Amino acid sequence: MDIKEKINKTPLTCGVYLIKDAKNSVIYVGKATSIRNRLKAHFVKKASFARQHALTETAADIDYIPTSSPEAALLLEAALIKKYSPKFNVALKDDKSYPVLKLTINEEFPRLIIARRKADDGALYFGPYTNAKLLRKALKLVGRIFPLRKCSNPPGKPCLYYHLGQCLGPCSGTVSKDDYKKIAEKTIMFLEGESEKLISALAEDMKDASDKGKFEYAARLRDEMQALSSLIMGTATNFSSGKKMVAVPIMIQLEDLKQQLKLAKIPETIEAFDISNIMGKEAVGSMIVFKNGKPFNGGYRRFKIRTVEQIDDYSMMAEIVGRRYYRLLKDGEALPDLIVIDGGKGHLMSAKKQLHKMRIWQVPVIAIAKSFELIYTQEAKEPLGLDPASPASLLVQRIRDEAHRFAINYHRLLRGKKVFASELDNIAGLGPKKKRLLLEHFGSVDEIKMAEIDDLAKVKYINEKQASKIYDYFKQV
């Protein structure tokens, strides 16, 4: 395949392209709003400058990296030029006429700002960048992902940027130095063009946080990973080596999952089930829905276990799956494209058996093991192993984590209600709000029992009549 044939196979989207010589060395890096059109300008049209003619004569291969925006392409272009030092990128070699990005690591809490030139002041510099207007937009974009401080003179209290989620608020003590340093380190990796490495590291950290039950932190890492994924859409695609794009946008994740599971079509609607029965009590089930790779909160469902009294996850899973699809069939609603079960082979077989009882044969069902790189299917004896950083694995991780979060939250809600059910329920005139305020004020029912009428009346919404009623009740029991 010659250069012109390869150009015709490149996308019309924005991104970065790399031109290589016969020794596979990168000789030119460029950005474009349309990769194909820009490459055609290099190779298809007659070269009008000696340097351009020399470039086309030396070129033997091309790579390309699609991005989601021109701003992302600008940042990636500069990072790759720094990495490869291509001989035809003379305009950016030690050029002092273009702006740079400056990370002030010489400060206690570094800032990322635009500077006119590099200086020997202990800060880190990235660039130069050829388009100042685009760079200003890119800086805002990076700031939304990595919320480093914006103020040169910190106000000492949370500012507007903090309330907008664009600053961690280090000046007001809302973030530790270590946590802030980690954000700065991620910023460096991103600006140095190590997005794929950064996303893989975030995926591992997210898995570790999820395994330890740190779901809020895992969700924050997931959001960072998705934001990065939306900027850099893939790694370089090389025509000679046949290396395929390792991309992470949602539709790529869905396509990869389809291929990995050998599905007939892209799973646009995915329903995932989980069981939560901590300590064998208050067993509950939950179902979440993903539509086109994104959570669809309106489809979420919760289930109290009705038919299983003992600790039996398999039977519980069969119950909630049966109840879900019995209702769907009864109401004449569409079945999902994929059903995901949290658990192993036994959970999978319990769910499939229940589905077959309802004559639901056509919907593929998989189970995710505790180590979520392993996926069980009915067709294969051994589980399918996924690369943790693969697009399909990223999607599976998000689905499993969301199912866990929803199930555990429901379980906590029920436990909270059970704990809340106390002797206060026997006192007429005390609704949920007043009971909550009493418990928040005194800390426990035992403290309420010991309180005097005047103390009880100090609680918001508790008048003297009600305070007397509460006092008299506990004096009688």
C-alpha cells in the first residue's frame, strides 16, 4: 500500500499525524482539523516549497492519532514533537516566538499558566505551541480535568473556581499536599503525551479503589479517565505494522465489547444485576441500566428479596432476574441487548435457568467475576480474560462499579431505616423528620431517655407539649 492509498484510509476528523522515513523514524509531526485533507495537501498536491518536496520524497509511512478537538490536537502535537524531535519540524525547534505552558512546580501548590517564553526559574515548561488562541482554549480544557489552582495570590478561602469544580482549593486546606501533587503529576503525564499510559494507570487505581470499597474515589478516577478519553481518542494507527487503534470513547468501548463477546450487534441497552446481603441480613437486589454506554438512571430498579430466607446468592439472583423480565414481558416492553450478572459461573447459570423458564433465549448473558477482567459466558468452559486497559474492560468496570454502588446504597438505606425504627416510633405525633432531629441532637435513644423537658424542647420543631409527651413516655417505660 503506497502513501496515497494510506491517506485515503485516514479519517476526516481532527487529530495528529506522524510522517516516517524508510527507517521508521518520525520525520514530521503535524496537527489538522481533517487528517486526510491535511495529508493530501502534503502528498497529493504538488509541493511548492523545497522543504515540503524533501519531506514527501523522504516519507515512507504515516501514522495518525484522532483527537476529539483541535485543542487536544495542539497539545498532543507539541508533546510528540518534543518526544521525537522530527527534523522537518524546524519551526518549533527552540523557537521563542510561540507561547508555552508553564507548570510552577517551584511553588508549594503548582499552577498551570501560559507564558511568553521559557525561563530558568525551576518551573516545568511545555511547548511551544503554534496557536495562542487555541492554546488558551486548551488550557481551560486541561483545567477542567486537572483542577489546579488558578490564583496567583490565593485568597485563603474557597473561590469561584473551587465552587465550579475547577480548583481543588488548596489555599483553604480542602486538599492535602500529597493529593494535590498527584494531580500535578497527572497533568505532567498528559502534557508529555503519555495519555495512554495515564489512562492505564487510572484504570488500575480505579480497580484498586473499587476492590477496597472506595466507590466515591473510584468514581472520581472514572470521571478523570472518561474526560481524558474524550480528548485523545486512540493511540497511533500504523498501516505497516497493522497495529489497531486502542481507543476509549464510549462507542469504541461498545464496539470492542461486541467483538470480545462475539455479540450479533452493539449492546445499546445493557442491564446489570447485583445482590447485596452484608452479614447475611437485609438482602437486596438491584438493577442498573446503561444506554449507549452511559448510565440511564430512569431505568434503575431495586428489589427486596421475597422468596429466599437463607443466604443463597444464586437463588436471590434467580428471583430478581425472574421478577424483572416477567414484568417486562407482561408489559410488552423491549428486552435489553445484554444482561450482566455480578458473580461467577453459578450466578450466571442461575440467571440463565430463570430466563429459559420464561422462554427468553435470545438475550446474551454474561457474569463478571470479582476480578473483573474475567467474564463468564454460557458458551465457554473457561472465563474470558480481558486486558484491564482495553476499551471493553473499561466499560465493564464502569458497569460493575455502578451496579455495586447502587446495590450497596440501597442496602445502607434499608439498614438505616431498620436502625431508625426505635422506641420513638411508639410516641404519637413524632414523624420521621422530628425523630431524625432528636437523634441528631442527642446522639442516641438512650440520651433522649435521660433528657429533661427543657432539653427536649430545644430541638427544632419540638414544642413543649411534644417534649412533655416524650418525657412522660420514657418515664413510664
